[in-house]
Amino acid sequence: MKKRSVRIYYVSFLLVILGFVLFIFLKTFNDNLLYYRSPTQLINGNFPENYIFRIGGMVEEGSLVRVKGTKKVRFFVTDFDNKMLIKYDGILPDLFREGQGVVIRGHVEKDYFVAEEVLAKHDETYMPPEVQESLGISENSKNKTTESIQQ
């Protein structure tokens, strides 16, 4: 074989290996992404069971129910258009309250959402960007709301 032919085979082999590695990387990366959904998207969409993703919104006032003697809680998360029942078996974050923004990781079962992890906001002015966008809250209206809380 000529040197040129050997070089072409060598470069072709490296390109095939590089393409395979890139394909594996992108497939693994895509499988590990956690997509964010609002309650309205959840109600309108069709999600397979045990498909893990995040849902966010505001905890509906008066919806928090604790099961006596256990760590189980139920509450509704709303985006002010629709609401979704959330069931969680665990300890809620200290900053978790009704009327506050949350992001929850878990999956859909039947007509409710089973939470694996509940994330609450970390101060009175913070709202996850995805939640703020899905709720249609502008920066000015968010600031007005938080001013009343701080006073």
C-alpha cells in the first residue's frame, strides 16, 4: 500500500471513532436532561409514566395537607391557569410555604405528580427563572410583590 492510502484509512478510522464517541456523548447527555414543565403543560401534554422531569409554579394557598404520623404531604402547584396535585414523601425544605415558588423533580402517575425532590426559593425575592417565565410575571410585578413582604 502507498503511504497516501494508509493515511486515508487512518484518518477515516479516526473520524468513525470520533463520530461514535460524539454520538454516545450526545445520547447520554440527552438522557440525563431534566426538562421543566408548568402545570398547564403537564395537563395538556402526554407524558409517559416514570418519565422524570421538573415541574414548577406557586404552592396554592390552603392546599398543603400533611398525613399525621408520617412524612407524607400533598399540595397543589399552580401557574394561575391550572393546578397539579403533588404527592411527596419526605422532609420539605425549611423555606417551603404556601404561596411561594417551588421547583419539583419527579414523575407523573395517573392524575397526580409524585415528587422525588422539592426545591423552595432561598429568599423572599428569588423565583426560579423558569417559574417566573411560565407564570408570566414581569420583573416589576415581582418587585412590587416582594416589597410588600419585606415591609
